[in-house]
Amino acid sequence: MLSQPTVSKALKQMAVDNYIVRDGTRGPIKLVRSAALLDRVERSYVGPKVTSRLIGKPKDGQEIGTRLRKHAETHGVRLVITGLGSAVYHTAMAGPTRLLVYVDRLAPFAEGDILAPTVAFPSVELIETSDVRVYFDVRDDGVTRWSSPLQTYLELTRGGPREQETAAELRRALLRPLEMGS
């Protein structure tokens, strides 16, 4: 959770850098250089620190996404599809062959009856990270918790040519409503 002084300091710096304009200290904030701000966020982006991984395939033939979510909720684990995995939700890009999922605790899945660890043709990869950025502004469609459009964009920019092309598409979608509001 961000503290009020941290937010105030960030807003002041964004005003100094001319990304926003503000009418007084309590007045409305207007984003004036959205593309430049997104460029800065992209340049400074460092992926989440990963502490562990569990790679496997479902122990039974049931739909794995729903089972993972229910298991996470039962054990109080934060869970969200990675940005790369969420590209299918935010863009027209086909998803990765392996379901990529961030969790803040891996232990409940390692001891559970959901995944069978394997290196031979795995279909699921659970990635343990406590980095709060990956759990921020998730999109929940009632079945799946997808990474935010910004997290998805940032992860796509670090991928290969196909991912970068999709990132450019998502960038336009992220900026369009901001530019229309100008």
C-alpha cells in the first residue's frame, strides 16, 4: 500500500517533469503527456523478483484455471495470470502454450493434489513472487484473474518480435482514451 506522502511526492515530481498539471495543491490533476509518461514507465520497468517456480501439469483432466483459483482462495493465496498470459484477454494475441500464473505463496500448490510436477511437456507454471505490482489493478471476469493492461504491456515489451508487436497494439489501446480526454 502506498502512503499519502509517497503519492504526494510522486505527483510533485510528475508535475515538475510536465507529465501532469494541477490546479493548486488539492485541485484536479490532468495528465498532459501520457505517451511520454508511458515511455518512462517502460524504460524503468524491471520484472518482478521471482522466488520460486512450480512447473507441471494437472493431476486430472479437469479445467486447471478454475481449480487453481479455488485452491488459491481456499488457502488465502493471491493469484493472477502473468502479463504474458493475459495478452489473450487484452489483445488479439494467441496465448502461450503454458498457463503462466503469479502466486504470492507456492507452498499450498506444491503439497496439493492439483499439479503433478514435470519437466516433460508441462502445461502450467506457477511463479512465486511477492511483488505487489503484479497483483495491482487485476481484471477479474468471475473465472480468471488477469494482469492489468499496464502489467501486460510491460511484460510484452520485454518479449520477442511477436510480443513487441502486440505490445504496440496494446499501447495504442492504453493511450487512446487518455488522448481523447485531452
